[in-house]
Amino acid sequence: MQNKKELMAFKPTNPHIPSKGKKINITKPHFPSSTTQAERLGPTFKYLRDVMDRKVVMQQDMQGVDPEFVLVFEVVGSVSNFVKAAKNAGMEWMFERDWQVDSDEDFYTVRDDGTHKASKIASKLYMVLTNKQAMQQKLSLWRIYTGKGNEKFPRGLTPFREVFAQLKKIRKWDRTDRFEETGVVEIWKELLESKPSSIKFEIELWYRKSLEKREESQEVITKILGQYHGKVVHSSVYPEIGFHGLIAECPADEVQRMIDEQNHELLNAEQIMTIRASGQTIAKIDIDNTAFDDQYERPSDLGRLPTEPPVIALLDGVPLANHELLKNRINLYDPEDFESSYQVSNRSHGTAMASLIIHGDLHKPLPPLESLLYVRPIMKPNNRGGESVPEDRFFADVLHKALKEIGEESQLKSIKVVNLSIGNRNRPFIHELSPEAKMIDWLSEKYNLLVIISSGNNSRNITLPMLYGKYAKLSNEEKLKEIYKNIWEDQSSMRILSPAESINGICVGASHFDYSNPKKYFSLHDPIFSGYPSHYSCFGGGYKGSIKPDLIMSGGKQLFNVMDVSCMQAKLSPNFQSSTNSPGQLSASCTNGLKGCIGTQGTSNSAALASRFCAEFLKNLRKSHGLDVPPEYESVAIKAMLVHCCSWGGIGKTLHDKFVPQLPRLRKKEVLKWIGYGYPNPEISFFCTDQRVTLVGYGELPNGMQSEFNFPLPSCLISKAVSKRLTITLAWLSPIAPCNQDYRLAKLSFRTKSSLIAKDISDSDERAAKRGTVQHEVFVGKQASTYLSGTNLEIVVSCKKEERLTYPVKYVLMATLEVSPEVSLPIYEEIKSSLAQQVEPLKV
């Protein structure tokens, strides 16, 4: 039995300007000569000039319309001040995208010995909008670059010299970008099979800072739609996230023509950035109405009704509020009356999520949530048997309205956490942040909210390259290796679903675990080890290589149907039916009356359970004497506490050593893309023990400043060669710059001399950990510590200088030092005593 002790506080020094560090030399790739570039790209520049000239002629009769198009500069490496130079050249900056290109005879990395290294090279895609005048300016600069005279680049335009030297390719943004690569064609083909009269879809226009230009762009698209008997159903503009979108509707036969005709005017309209399917933010639970026997162990005591105001908001479908497990535990606010469109049997997803947040898995229920659960419906039934965001609105619209209500209603100030267990299947994260992710980033920072988001599900069939007879003879470990290899080789279909890429939110994946009874579904195939990543859980990393999912939690077991025929190919088909007897996490159901329950699975479940953890963290935070964390820091503190208690544990190590089909040097990076920082052990963030000490600190940093925290090192560890573990977590919420190169304005980070305690980095990657809004690093070791008595481990927290960051950023820092309980060293008491003294500490 652990002797529970309270968390302790440590305080930062006053913010100050850091001293200058050592300059780091960055190796640059090899670039071709200007002569080679002229030969490579000369024809392309001529083509672009001719295209612009033709557009001018074609649009002479369109008064007030200046022909424009977006150019894509594919540049190896990056170019400083390109945004400013593009503006000076009359071009309008759109956005940039990180990219990688294969090395070739012109662009390659040079080894230390000067030889050519065959590998991918980091590059960027810069998107800028140009018109005739800007194109003429750019062609003039190109002539200066490729000319043999001594003509110099005009003042303010010299970055173009670097652009042309490093330019791999230049092209127009075209039909492929705006239409063919968005996945809309496949969805439209599926919709057309049901022979609808019309189809709604989303058009995202290039966001123009000028109101006049925005109105002009929208008018052009409205006229084009009108020519094809289409119309604009809804328009949205959010300058704060750089978004201008239209919900359009066209006759079905016109949609078919768009699929068939390469030269359709709408698909070639330069004002359009992308065209996507509408209404793809979907949640669906397949319920087996024939398999209910009501023979599960319902809690004998449902616990007290909540007495506290809500701390969690659930944005989902309408739940069955009168279900015995939910009655009087929900504050349902439905200003758009979505409830009126629901039959009782449709209220599946919201009911399940509310139940999981309030009670956890009913196979092993938790004490019910002590606060009311605020439920704000954002979905309603669709004609495909599920629930989805309305087709006549953008997901970003719905999120804006709901989050704004929570942030600005005085009676909802108690809410710190927002649960979003739905994702846009039409928008897997690839490179660009979605409007819905940007909306979450903007409003979560503005209203000081922590948004917990499911990573998304893809329960596809798993077809293995062998006959079932061979598969059946494999060991359990060999079977799992084959399944994980299949998933790994199809990562493109397993990307996290927007808005899970949000930099301020926490993205949660799912593990294959629940408390269901295997005897009730013995006929199904269960090849995935309990607690290991679920086959349906989307993964793959976030914006600019940040770690997403951030963590992984139990999402329920989804098992497989198999054809037990030796001569047939081994094919594992996920079993989707949910009933009282099915595998999965047991939750309240909209079926079988007001007492029904079903087993479900998915990253929706894991996100709901993570939100439930957050309520417990907040409760514990407020009860911990001495921490005194102000209310305005609580959301960030919860974020820090949730990630701080995560680790890979034995499962993460086994994934790394046995199941990630990669070269050894790449395995840690790949495991991070799969399970993030790992699995939570909430005890670490709840309390300390004699052999485990957790310190919590907070503060705020202005642009370009730093503060230091001193963690007292216990004397009892000196000269002791015992296993030690040091975990440090820094969390914050960042304001955003949606139309600039650097989207994340607040770039905080910590550094420390962890080698005093432990030399090896475990469960994390130093560079990837610094790309989001939570930095979590784990250090382990067994070496004997040799520091002097009274030494403090100094943890430096800094905020990188960013001119556009105009106000201080609030942050929370957590640090845990632990040794094995059997060591019986009194580290808690020694650190507690040192914190009380803190007189002229010796820093290192």
C-alpha cells in the first residue's frame, strides 16, 4: 500500500532576457548553378508568362476582375524574409507547407567528406498569389538571376536570389490540388449511386485580407455556380483563422460532369483553394438489436447526483438524457433544437460518450462524475444511418458557435475541458491544418479551454499476403507482427482525422483493452494483445512533425470475423455489431429502453475517458494544499497533468523492439507517431510517495524571456547506483498566426542538465517534443549520482523571441523524480525539507 503524499510546488525566478547561446552551424544542401537553373526552369517561366497573358485577354470583358492565380514555389531548404519579399514584389502570401524531395544530381546533401548523400531533403512549398504586374516583376527578377551582367536585385527583393537558387520546381495551383487530391471524387461517386437530385459540397476560397477581394472572389464563384444551376447555400469568413468558405449545392448531373470533364469551369476557378465533400464529420455506432439479454452487472448504487457545476463540455450528438445512468447528471443546451430531428433510436453516440465520461466503462464503473456534464449538441441524424454535422454548415462554424458560447457565458466559466469525440473522415491530416483545427487553436487559447480530441478511426479489413491455413499456424506474436506490418504499410489511410491535428488540443488514440467478458464472444478472432494499439486507431504525427496522438487510452476491443478455410487468403474483417454481449466498453445505450447498455469501441471512447481523467486532475489540483494554482492556469495545469503521467511502459518498449517494422534508428520516432507519449498512469499526477516526488510550478513568459525553476536533489541518492527516472512536462496554449509561415506564435521549451540524475532519454524525442504546445521528456538511468549535497537541478523555461507575440504566455511545469519503492530512500522528505529552506541553493 503506497503512502500517499501531496504534490509540492516550486516557483520560477522572475522572467529575464537569456544570455546568448552558441551559434549552431546548419548544413545546407548542394544547389545547382544559375546556368543550370536557367536551363531547368526557363521553359516553365515562359509557360507561366504565356498563361498569364492568355488570362488577361480572356478576362478583358470582366470589368474589375484582375486575373490572378496561385504559384507554388518548391524550394529546397528555406528562405528567410521570403514573405516580405513576395509582398514587395506585389504578390500576396497564402501559406507554406513543409515538404521533402528526393535528392538528385542538382539537389543533394553533402557528407562531411564532400561526397553526395542519397537521401530525402527538407524543402518547403511556398504558395503566393500573383497577378499580371507581379508576374512581370517576378520575370524581371528571374532575368537578373540568370543574366550575365552585373545588375543587382532591387532593395527588399534580394531573398528572390535565394529562392531562384534553391528552386526545385515552380507551377500553378491547379485542378489536381483543389479537387483531385481532396478525396471528394470517391465520395461523390458513392453519393451519386443513390441518385440524389442535388449534392452539397464545400468550397474553400483563398483567404484574401482585403474585404473587396473576398467579395470579388465570392461573386465570381457564385456566378459560375449559377451558370450550372447551382447556388451558394452558406458563406463563412473568419479572419482570425484565415478562412473563407462556401457551402455550395449543384444538381447531381452537374456533379457528375465535374467528375468527368477536365476543363469544367468551377474546378479551374483560380479563386478556389479546395473542393471537399460536405457532411463528412460523422459518428456511427452499429447496434445489434437481436442480441440484448440485459444480463450485465448494472451498478447496484449509481452514486450521488452531481452537486458541482460543469467542468467538462461534451460536443456531440443529442444523448438520451432520461436514461437511468444519465438522468439529472446532464446539463443539455440545444439552442438549435437538434433534438427535434432525433428519434430515440438515433441517440447513440452522444449517449455512449456521456455515459463513459460520467461512469467510465460499466464493466468496471468508476464513481460517477461529481459535476454536471454540459452537453452541447453539434450533430444530428443523417440519411446514412449515423449522426453528422449539418451539411449546410462548416464544421468550423459549428465549433465556433459552441466554443464561443462556452467561453462567453458567465454560468459556464466553470468549464475547463471540452470533449470532441468526432472527426472529419473527409479530412485526414496530411500537411495543412484544417479550418476546424485552426478554430480550436484560436478559441481554446482565447477562452482558456483544453480540448480533448479523438484521433479518428479506420476499421478497414486486414488482408494478409498468405493463405489462412498458414496464418492459423503462426504463433500469437507472429500473427500480431503480420497485422501490425499490414497497418504500417498502409499508413496513408491511417492518418489522424481533423481536427485532431490541433496544436493546442490533446489528441487521444486507442488501445485494445476493456473489461468485457471474452466468454460472451468466443467465436470472434482476437489477435491483438490486450493493451496494445488498436488496429482502428488513427496515428501518424501532427503539424510540422509534432507528436500526434499525444497519448493513448483504452478504447475497447474490436474483434474480427474470419473465414476459417485453409486454402483462402487470410482476411480479417472487423466485427462492428454493438450489443450487451459484444466486446468493447459498456456504456448507456439509446436502445432497449431507459436502462439499456451496449459495448462499443473507438478513439471516441478513449477521448471520453481522457476527459474523465481531466475532471479528476482538476479536483485533485484544487485539493492539493500549497499548490495554489490560480483559476486562469487550471486548463493548462490539467493539460500538463494528463501528459505528465504518460509513459511507454513495457508495451511501448515491446512495440519498439518487436513490432515496429523499421530500421532500429527509426523505431523510436515511429513509435511516437503511433502511441505518442504513451499510456497514462494518473497516480503520478495525483500524488507523491516516499520514493516519488512531483513538483508543480507555473508562471508566464513575455516574448524572448526565460525563467528558472530549482528542483532540490535529495542527498540520499548521492553515490547510489539505483534505477532513477526523471520526467519533465511543460504545457501551454499558443496564440496563432494563421496566414504566416510560423503558425504557432508561442514557442516555449525547457532545458536542464538531466545527466545529474539520468543520462538516457526514454519514451520521447527532444526535437519532436518541442514542435507542439506540450514538451514531455523522460530520462532514465542507473548510474551513481555524484552531485554535492544541497545541489538543485535547474530547469530553464524559455519563450522564443517572436515579434508578433504581443502578450505573456501562461505555462505550467511539472517535474517528477522517482526510484523503485523497494529502494526505500526518503527522497520525498529530503526534497520537502530542501524546498522549505531554499536559501542560497547551489545551482548546476
